Amino acid sequence: MKKSDLRKYARLIVRTGANVQKGQMVVISSHVNDAYFTQLVVEEAYKAKASEVIVDWHCDEVTKLTYKYAKVEVLKEVPNWSIEKLKYRAEKLPAMIHIESSDPDAMASIDQNKMMEVRRATGPIIKPIRKEMENKYQWTIAAIAGEAWAKKIFPELSKKQAMEKLWDAILKCARVNGDPVENWKAHNAYIHEKCAKLNALDIDTLTYSSSNGTNFKVGLIPGVIFMGGTSNTVKGVTYNPNMPTEECFISPNRHSAEGVVYSTKPLSVMGTLVDNFGFRFEGGKVVEVIAKEEKHKAILEQLVSIDEGARQLGEVALVPFNSPVNETGILFYNTLFDENACCHLAIGMGFEDTIKGFEEMTPEQIKAFDLNDSIIHVDFMIGSADLSIVATTRDGNEIQIFKDGTWAI
């Protein structure tokens, strides 16, 4: 991979993804194996006039050892220094850059019960601090090729060949070829246009059907709108949370989901890949987990039991089956990419910024919209080549918005 392409990508992440502001602190989350790329992002952040750049390093191998040997009582504690660090960031509001390259099977050998117990204990402690930061700072997630990830996708290739092929796919999906900044301006404008068309319809419900058995309906909330592409902080700073992104998304009525949905791509849950699964909803809640493998079913049942909101939907996202990510023909085993390959739903937390005019509302006014709340937000893919989505508007009209897996409007 050419150093010039990597530098161009790093600049895109800083300038278009996080949109680092002059004098702003930057925090980068990165795997220890990715130092070669992380240093490029650090340099670009300083070139964008960041006041300070901090790197939070992590290592899958160390995390596995920690979960293997440390007692669960210790892992469930959130030390004061960790809480103070989060509070400091809530005060400083740094731009957050997450560099993703992990092995999809990284935590497959770890005791899932232990991991869920730790997450259930620590989530409620961390959540209020993160809530305080919500919509006040820029963040972005971008991927780079990792050896284990590349070999998972391309097992027949050598490590070097697999890395090259994954890098090519990442840069293509992230629109790095040519002038990436201009590419993203045009792409964001396209997504905004789609969202405007959806919002103009004043949709009451969406009905999904597919030959794989998906037969599902979900309601939308008046005053909650489709969004996509860029997001804005409450102070009006524009940024791109996900690179790549192809979705128009909305937070639905959490009490309204009815029917069955089946996954169309694998999902990594706590470092374990689960596949061939589905959920049955009644009254807005998951009442049945469907999975071919008992191990996968057990993991998903733990996930939807982590708190009250984990059984309800926080997001509905529309992505055409012929998206650039899907057209690569690659199953990425990574939610950042696979969720932007086709339509998806998410159980767990909803997004307050999907409320029209949320920036000028009081917490009580936002709460009145009754969006789903949870310590998790987990996307799972349901798009297929024959997926149909019919919108019923509030004045009673039915409009086909997806046909054969892609846009019909």
C-alpha cells in the first residue's frame, strides 16, 4: 500500500470524518498493531491545529488474557481514575477517532457469561457520563486492514496478499480514490437528498418482507426524522461519524415492532461471530431469539437481556443492496462495513439527534419522544436482493420505497 494513499486517508479521517477544530483536543483509539497508521492520523490532527492528541492503545491479546485470568469481581469495578478520565473528556469534549482493525473472532474463546456480566455491571456507571457528552463532540469510526481480519475474509491468500486486497476494498468503500474530500461532499449531498424525500412523505409505518421469512412492521414517531451522511454537534460542527456510510436512518417508535426479521449477514457479538439468526417482535419487544446454533442463540439471548431497552429497537436504517460496499462482493465480518452493505436494524439505544430541532429542546422535551434507551446499540443486517419495504403515510397512502432490495423512490 502506497504511503501517499495512507496519508491521504489519514487526512480524510481527520478533516472530513472528525472535522478536528483549531485548538481542540483529539483522542484516538487504536490497536497496538496499528501504530504505523495511527502516527499518520496523529500528525494530520496536529496539522489541523489540534491542541493535544492522545492515543488510547488497546490489544485483543491482552484483553483475552485479562478476561481469562482476572476475577469477575475485579472486572466489574470501574476505578475512580477511569471515571475521572471520562469526566475530564466530558468537560473537554475532544474529537474522538476510532481506528478499527480487529480480528472478528478475537474474543471467541472467552467466557461470554463473564463478558456479559462485566458489561451489565459497568455499563450503567459509564453511561451517564457518555450521555453528558452526547451530541456535543465530533466522533468518527474508520477502518484499516489488520492481518487476522484480512485472513478471515481471504483465507486462500497469503497474509501480504490478503492485506493488500482488504486495503484496496477499504479505500474504495471510503471513497479515497481521486479527491476524497470532494467525493464525500457529493456523497453526503446524495444521502441528504434521500433523507429529505423520506421525511417529506410523513411516514407512519414501514412494512418489510423478503423470501427468507422476514415479515415485519415498525412504526415511526412524528417529529423524528431520517438522517444520514453528516451529523452536527449542538454547536453546529459538521462531521461524518462512520466512514464508510451509505445509510438513511431513524429512531423508531420503540413500542411498535411486530413480526419476524432474519439476519442476512453474520454479526460480531462480544468478539464472537453469530450467523443465521433472527428475532420475533411483539409489542415492540424481542419475544423470541431464533438461531440455528444453540451457542449463538445463548449469546443473543444474553445480549437482549442486558437491560430493559436491549429488547427494543433504537434504529431503522435503509441501505440499498447495490451499495458500493455490497458491490465489492466481500463479506467483511465487520459491522462498520456490513451495516453499510444493506438494510439493517439496531436493538438498544436510540438517537436523540434524529428528533427535529433537538438542539433547542429541554431534556424533558426530548424525553417526551420516548426513544429507546439502553447501554447497548447493536446493528444487525436484514437487507436482501428481494427485500420489499412499503411505507404507509400518516394520511393513509402506501408507497413502495424499496423494491428488489434497493430504492424505489
